[in-house]
Amino acid sequence: MPQTPGAILSGLNAPQQGRTAILAYHNGLLFTVPELPASEPGSDFQVRTWDISDPTDPVELATLGISPMPINAHGYFKSGDYLVIGPNWPPQAPWSFRAAAFGTVTRTDFPGLSGAGVRGNLFQPWFVGDTWWSYGEVGGDAVIELRGQELARWDHLGLTGVIGHPFLLGGLGSLVTRLGAGLAPQGVCVDPVSNRTFVKAVMDCGVTVHETDALFRLGDKTVSSTQVSTVAGETLAATVLAGKRIFYHAGDPRMSAEGYMSCATCHLDGGHDGRVWDFTGRGEGFRNTTTLHGRSGTGHGNVHWSANFDEIQDFENDIRGAFGGSGLMSDADFAATSDPLGTPKSGLSSDLDALAAYVASLGRESLPRSPFRAAGGAMTAAALAGRAHFLSLGCASCHAGNAFTDSTVGAATLHDVGTLRTSSGHRLGGPLEGIDTPTLLGVWATPPYFHDGSAATLEDVFRVAGGETLQAEDGTVASGAYVVDQYVDLNNDDTVHNRAFVFLETQGSRLILAGVDGGAGGIGALEIRYSLGWPSSLDVRVNGVVRNLALAPTGSVPDWRYTVWRSLRIEGVALAAGATNTIELTSSAPFPNVAVDDVLVTRPNEFALASPHRQVLALPAGAQAELLAYLRQLDAQPEINGSPSIFADGFESGTTSAWSATVP
């Protein structure tokens, strides 16, 4: 569940060394305090802040594991399909989240690793039980959960390298064994005295105790286990409970082929993973994972950004497709109902119906409370003023009713509000004519925004628009620039759109995009997707007009791998009508080493379509802040979303009324 900004999220001890790591999260920054009370004077126990706010590479926080070895402290985090290991901190060296030498972070690809959570939230899919026996001798193990029904023991030396140089070996890792851990394990710890492993299996309502002493000391993979129940009585209805078990059950071959993918893979605890997925192969496009909280299944209308499913049972299509499962209904019934907008699947499979019942149970009460409200839970004065702006601008024409959406079940209600771009793709393999209106309830907790995650913040919602995406490799390269299209899926962690990019390696390297369509002509914008290891600069020339732009490092680790990408948006770009425009990107700094993936061109017609959002930019800064305050305080508490016509007579100028006084 999202935490209150600034709150301490966790305090964890490594009693062997008296270390504590205290984590707090506030405004995209992670705060840590490693304490060494028994250490020598001058030892480092300063507060550290790590910037994890970049939505293009969200880091979902996991429990910080501290090695009892005197010179090592390791943090283990989940980032996409990677386990992020580090930083390592010898007392004699500074601790830096993305520094070279000792303070490095490595990312190791574990295809079976799962358990994503909302970016910035604390959750516990792994506990690290390091067992360093003495300096120079390693019995190190990382005990890590898999989202299905197993936990894995990883050789710690394989994960972190050799003593004193924990990342020297590149963090390749080696799997020792996999053990059954119950259904939906979400917490693991190792008793340092008995070497027993305890696993909290949420959907089994109990703890599994593994006798792992011989496994850790001798490598004996014969491990006995005991199940301990921790729940005396179940509060969920039987059908909802059955559906929740299916939701998490990656180990069921009907759900997934390899035992680690389930609904909870992207929607842990019914939430969202904060990531954007490329569903082009499913007949869709780039899609930002939505939370299931507050939506009551189809209570807000069809599901997904393109409204391509009209019942939760349609997820049978994903189970049989992307998950590789055999399915929860008979082959004959699926053949007759495979069109997600055709013949209903409801009533044909008790398991699918149970799954739908669980998702439907995630109603408004499941939404997290907004930390932006006043201490007593009421809306602030700024938010109440923002409510008036929301209505006077006509936002309720799409974000309508008390659910703040005009989405419908069956025939879709889609709107083109200027956010569509080339990568938005299709709807069920056909044209994508618009986007289903998302609810605004709980919107404070669900960045990034828009169907493709192109708006990193709520502020960006009012600025960012779509357009035509031009792949860099389709342009002309000159003066030392070249196309990289080999092994990018491996070397760049498959983060590159279309698996090709242009590298501006030397000063003066150029990428030229000619014949660019400017629509009817007028003022537009550009958005450059790039990756960079250190500060640089770029000259952007559009039809002869040059702008010099400073480029910030994107945070790839190591910095030369180009695995983390950012988008730099340039407003106020003059475009000529038709396919007559030329865009040139020239590296202007010595040793630039800039990787350019693609360039988005927003034309005046996209800006016109985006006017329902961009009209907010015309408000005074104070009014914009009030509107944002209102949006950030929409949560599970009742809020009457009135019609814009209520305020047609200037009623909004009043400071009190029976209506506004009784609504939080």
C-alpha cells in the first residue's frame, strides 16, 4: 500500500554487526541511514538520498538486506525483470548509489524473478540471508522468492563477486535449488541461529518453515518443510477467496507455462507495477499498467486503455496467450468465446467467475488514503478551490460522475484527447480511435500517466501531447554518427524501441530526419528519447532554427550500457505545412556519446486535440496548483462530482455552502 511521503518505511537490523538501515521515501527520493554504533570513530553513518523518481526506469523498493560481513552492505531492489544489487560500501570508501569503483550497482537478469509493486512503495518479495563465516571464507546465500510457489537459494558469491570486490565478477549468479514455498510468498527470513528459513505465504494464510541448515552448510538439497497456519478464520467470501488464490497462482499450469507469471505479476495486491509494456504483439501498443483498486472489475466500464475487454473473464485470452497457460475454461468454450467483445465467457468456468469476483471486490474502499489531505482527512482549502477549477474547465465532461469516468460496459466510450502517438498501436488489431477515460480516484498514487506512460507526473498531463514517432535509425547519419542495431536486446536490456538506435559518438555527429510532416503547419513540439552516461549537449535544428540543449545523464548502470532512457521535450517549435520539414540533431560537446532512439513530432492538430488538458496551462500558477491539489486528494472518501453547469452562475466564488461544507 502506498506510504505517506516522508514516513519511515522500514528499519532492519543485522545484529552481528549492529547495523540498521532505515528507509524513507519522499518526493522521489529514498533516504537511508546505515548505523554502526560499535564502529570506530568517524565511521560513515550519514543520511543518504537516492533519486528513484525517473518513471522511464522505475525502481520498485524491496527490503534492504545488510550483510553481516564487516566490509559489505548490500541493497536488493526490484527493477523490471532485474534484481538490482548494491551499493557495496566498505568503510574506507564513500557510498554512492551510482558511482564507480566500490559504490557500484549491478543488475542481474533473473527471468523467474517476480513480485513488482508500485514504484516508491515498500514491499517484501525478498529477504537476503547472507551467511559470511569469516573473512576469506564464504558460505553466502541469497534466499529470494519467486512469485509462484517457490523460493530460490542463490549462491551469494555468484551474485556479488569475490570478497572485497563484490561486483568484480559482474554479478552472474548461480541457482542452487528451488523449494516449494506455498501460494503467493511475500516475506522470507532466515534464522541465523538454526539456519531455518521462514516463508510467509499470503494465500495459504500461514508460514512455511524449511529446515535449510544442511542446505546452507553442506549443500544438501533434501529439505523438509512444515506448514504453520496463522489465520483462525477467513473474512473473504468463499468465491472471492477462490478468485484471489487463482489471481496469485503462477504455479498452476493452467495460469502460466513456466510457473512464475500470474495476474499478480503486474498487479501485486491488486495494484500496478508502474511500468509500460509493449503489447504490439497482442494487437495493442504501448500500455501503462493500471491499478485494479477502486474499479470494481468492470464497475467503471470496459477494462484496459482501449476498452478491449468487456468482462474480467476475458483475461482467459491473456492466460492462454502471453502467460502460456492452458486456460481456466474448456478449449471448446474458449473457441466459441475467444472474441473479448463477443459472446460472454461469464458462467462457463467457475474459476474464471471466481477470478472476476475477486477483481470486482476491489471497490472504492480498496483505494489508498491520500497523504495530501489535511491531518483529519478533509480536503485542504487549496483542493476545495481546485474543485471549482475542475468543474469550470469542463473536466467532468469526461471524468464524469462519482467514479470520475464516463467509461461504459459493452460499446466503448473512447476519446482522442491528443495523447495518441505512433507507438500507441491498435485496438484488438484494428484502428485505435481513442482512449477509455481513466478514473481520477487515487490518481496521486498511480504514476506514470496516460495510456503509454508518456506523462511522468500530473503536471506533465497538462503539457505532454502525442504525435508521429520517427525512429532515429530511419534517418540519415553523418559526420561520425552511426546506427546500432545488433544485439541491442542483450547489450541494452531490450529497452530500445524497434531494437535500433543512432549513436552520436563524436563532436559534430549528426542525425538528419527529412520530409517530416508538419500537418497544417504552425507551432508544435519535439520529444527526443535519448540515453547518456554523463552530461552532454545537443544542437537541435528545425528548418534552420537552432536550439542548444543541455542533456542530463539518464542513469544507466554502468553508464556506457544505455539501458535507461529519458525523453526531452522541446515546446514552441515552428513547423511548416506538409512533409517539408527537416530536423537535425548534432552533438555539440566533446566526447558526447549520446544514444538517440526516436523523435516524436507533435503537430498543431495534436495540440488542438489535447486542448482539454492543455487549457490548464492558461490558468494562473496558483490556480494550477489548486487544481493539482484537488486531483491529488481524490481517494476512497466520498466526493460528489457535480455537473459543470452548477457553477455557471458564479456559485464557485462562494466560500461556504451546504453542498461544499458536507463533502470532504
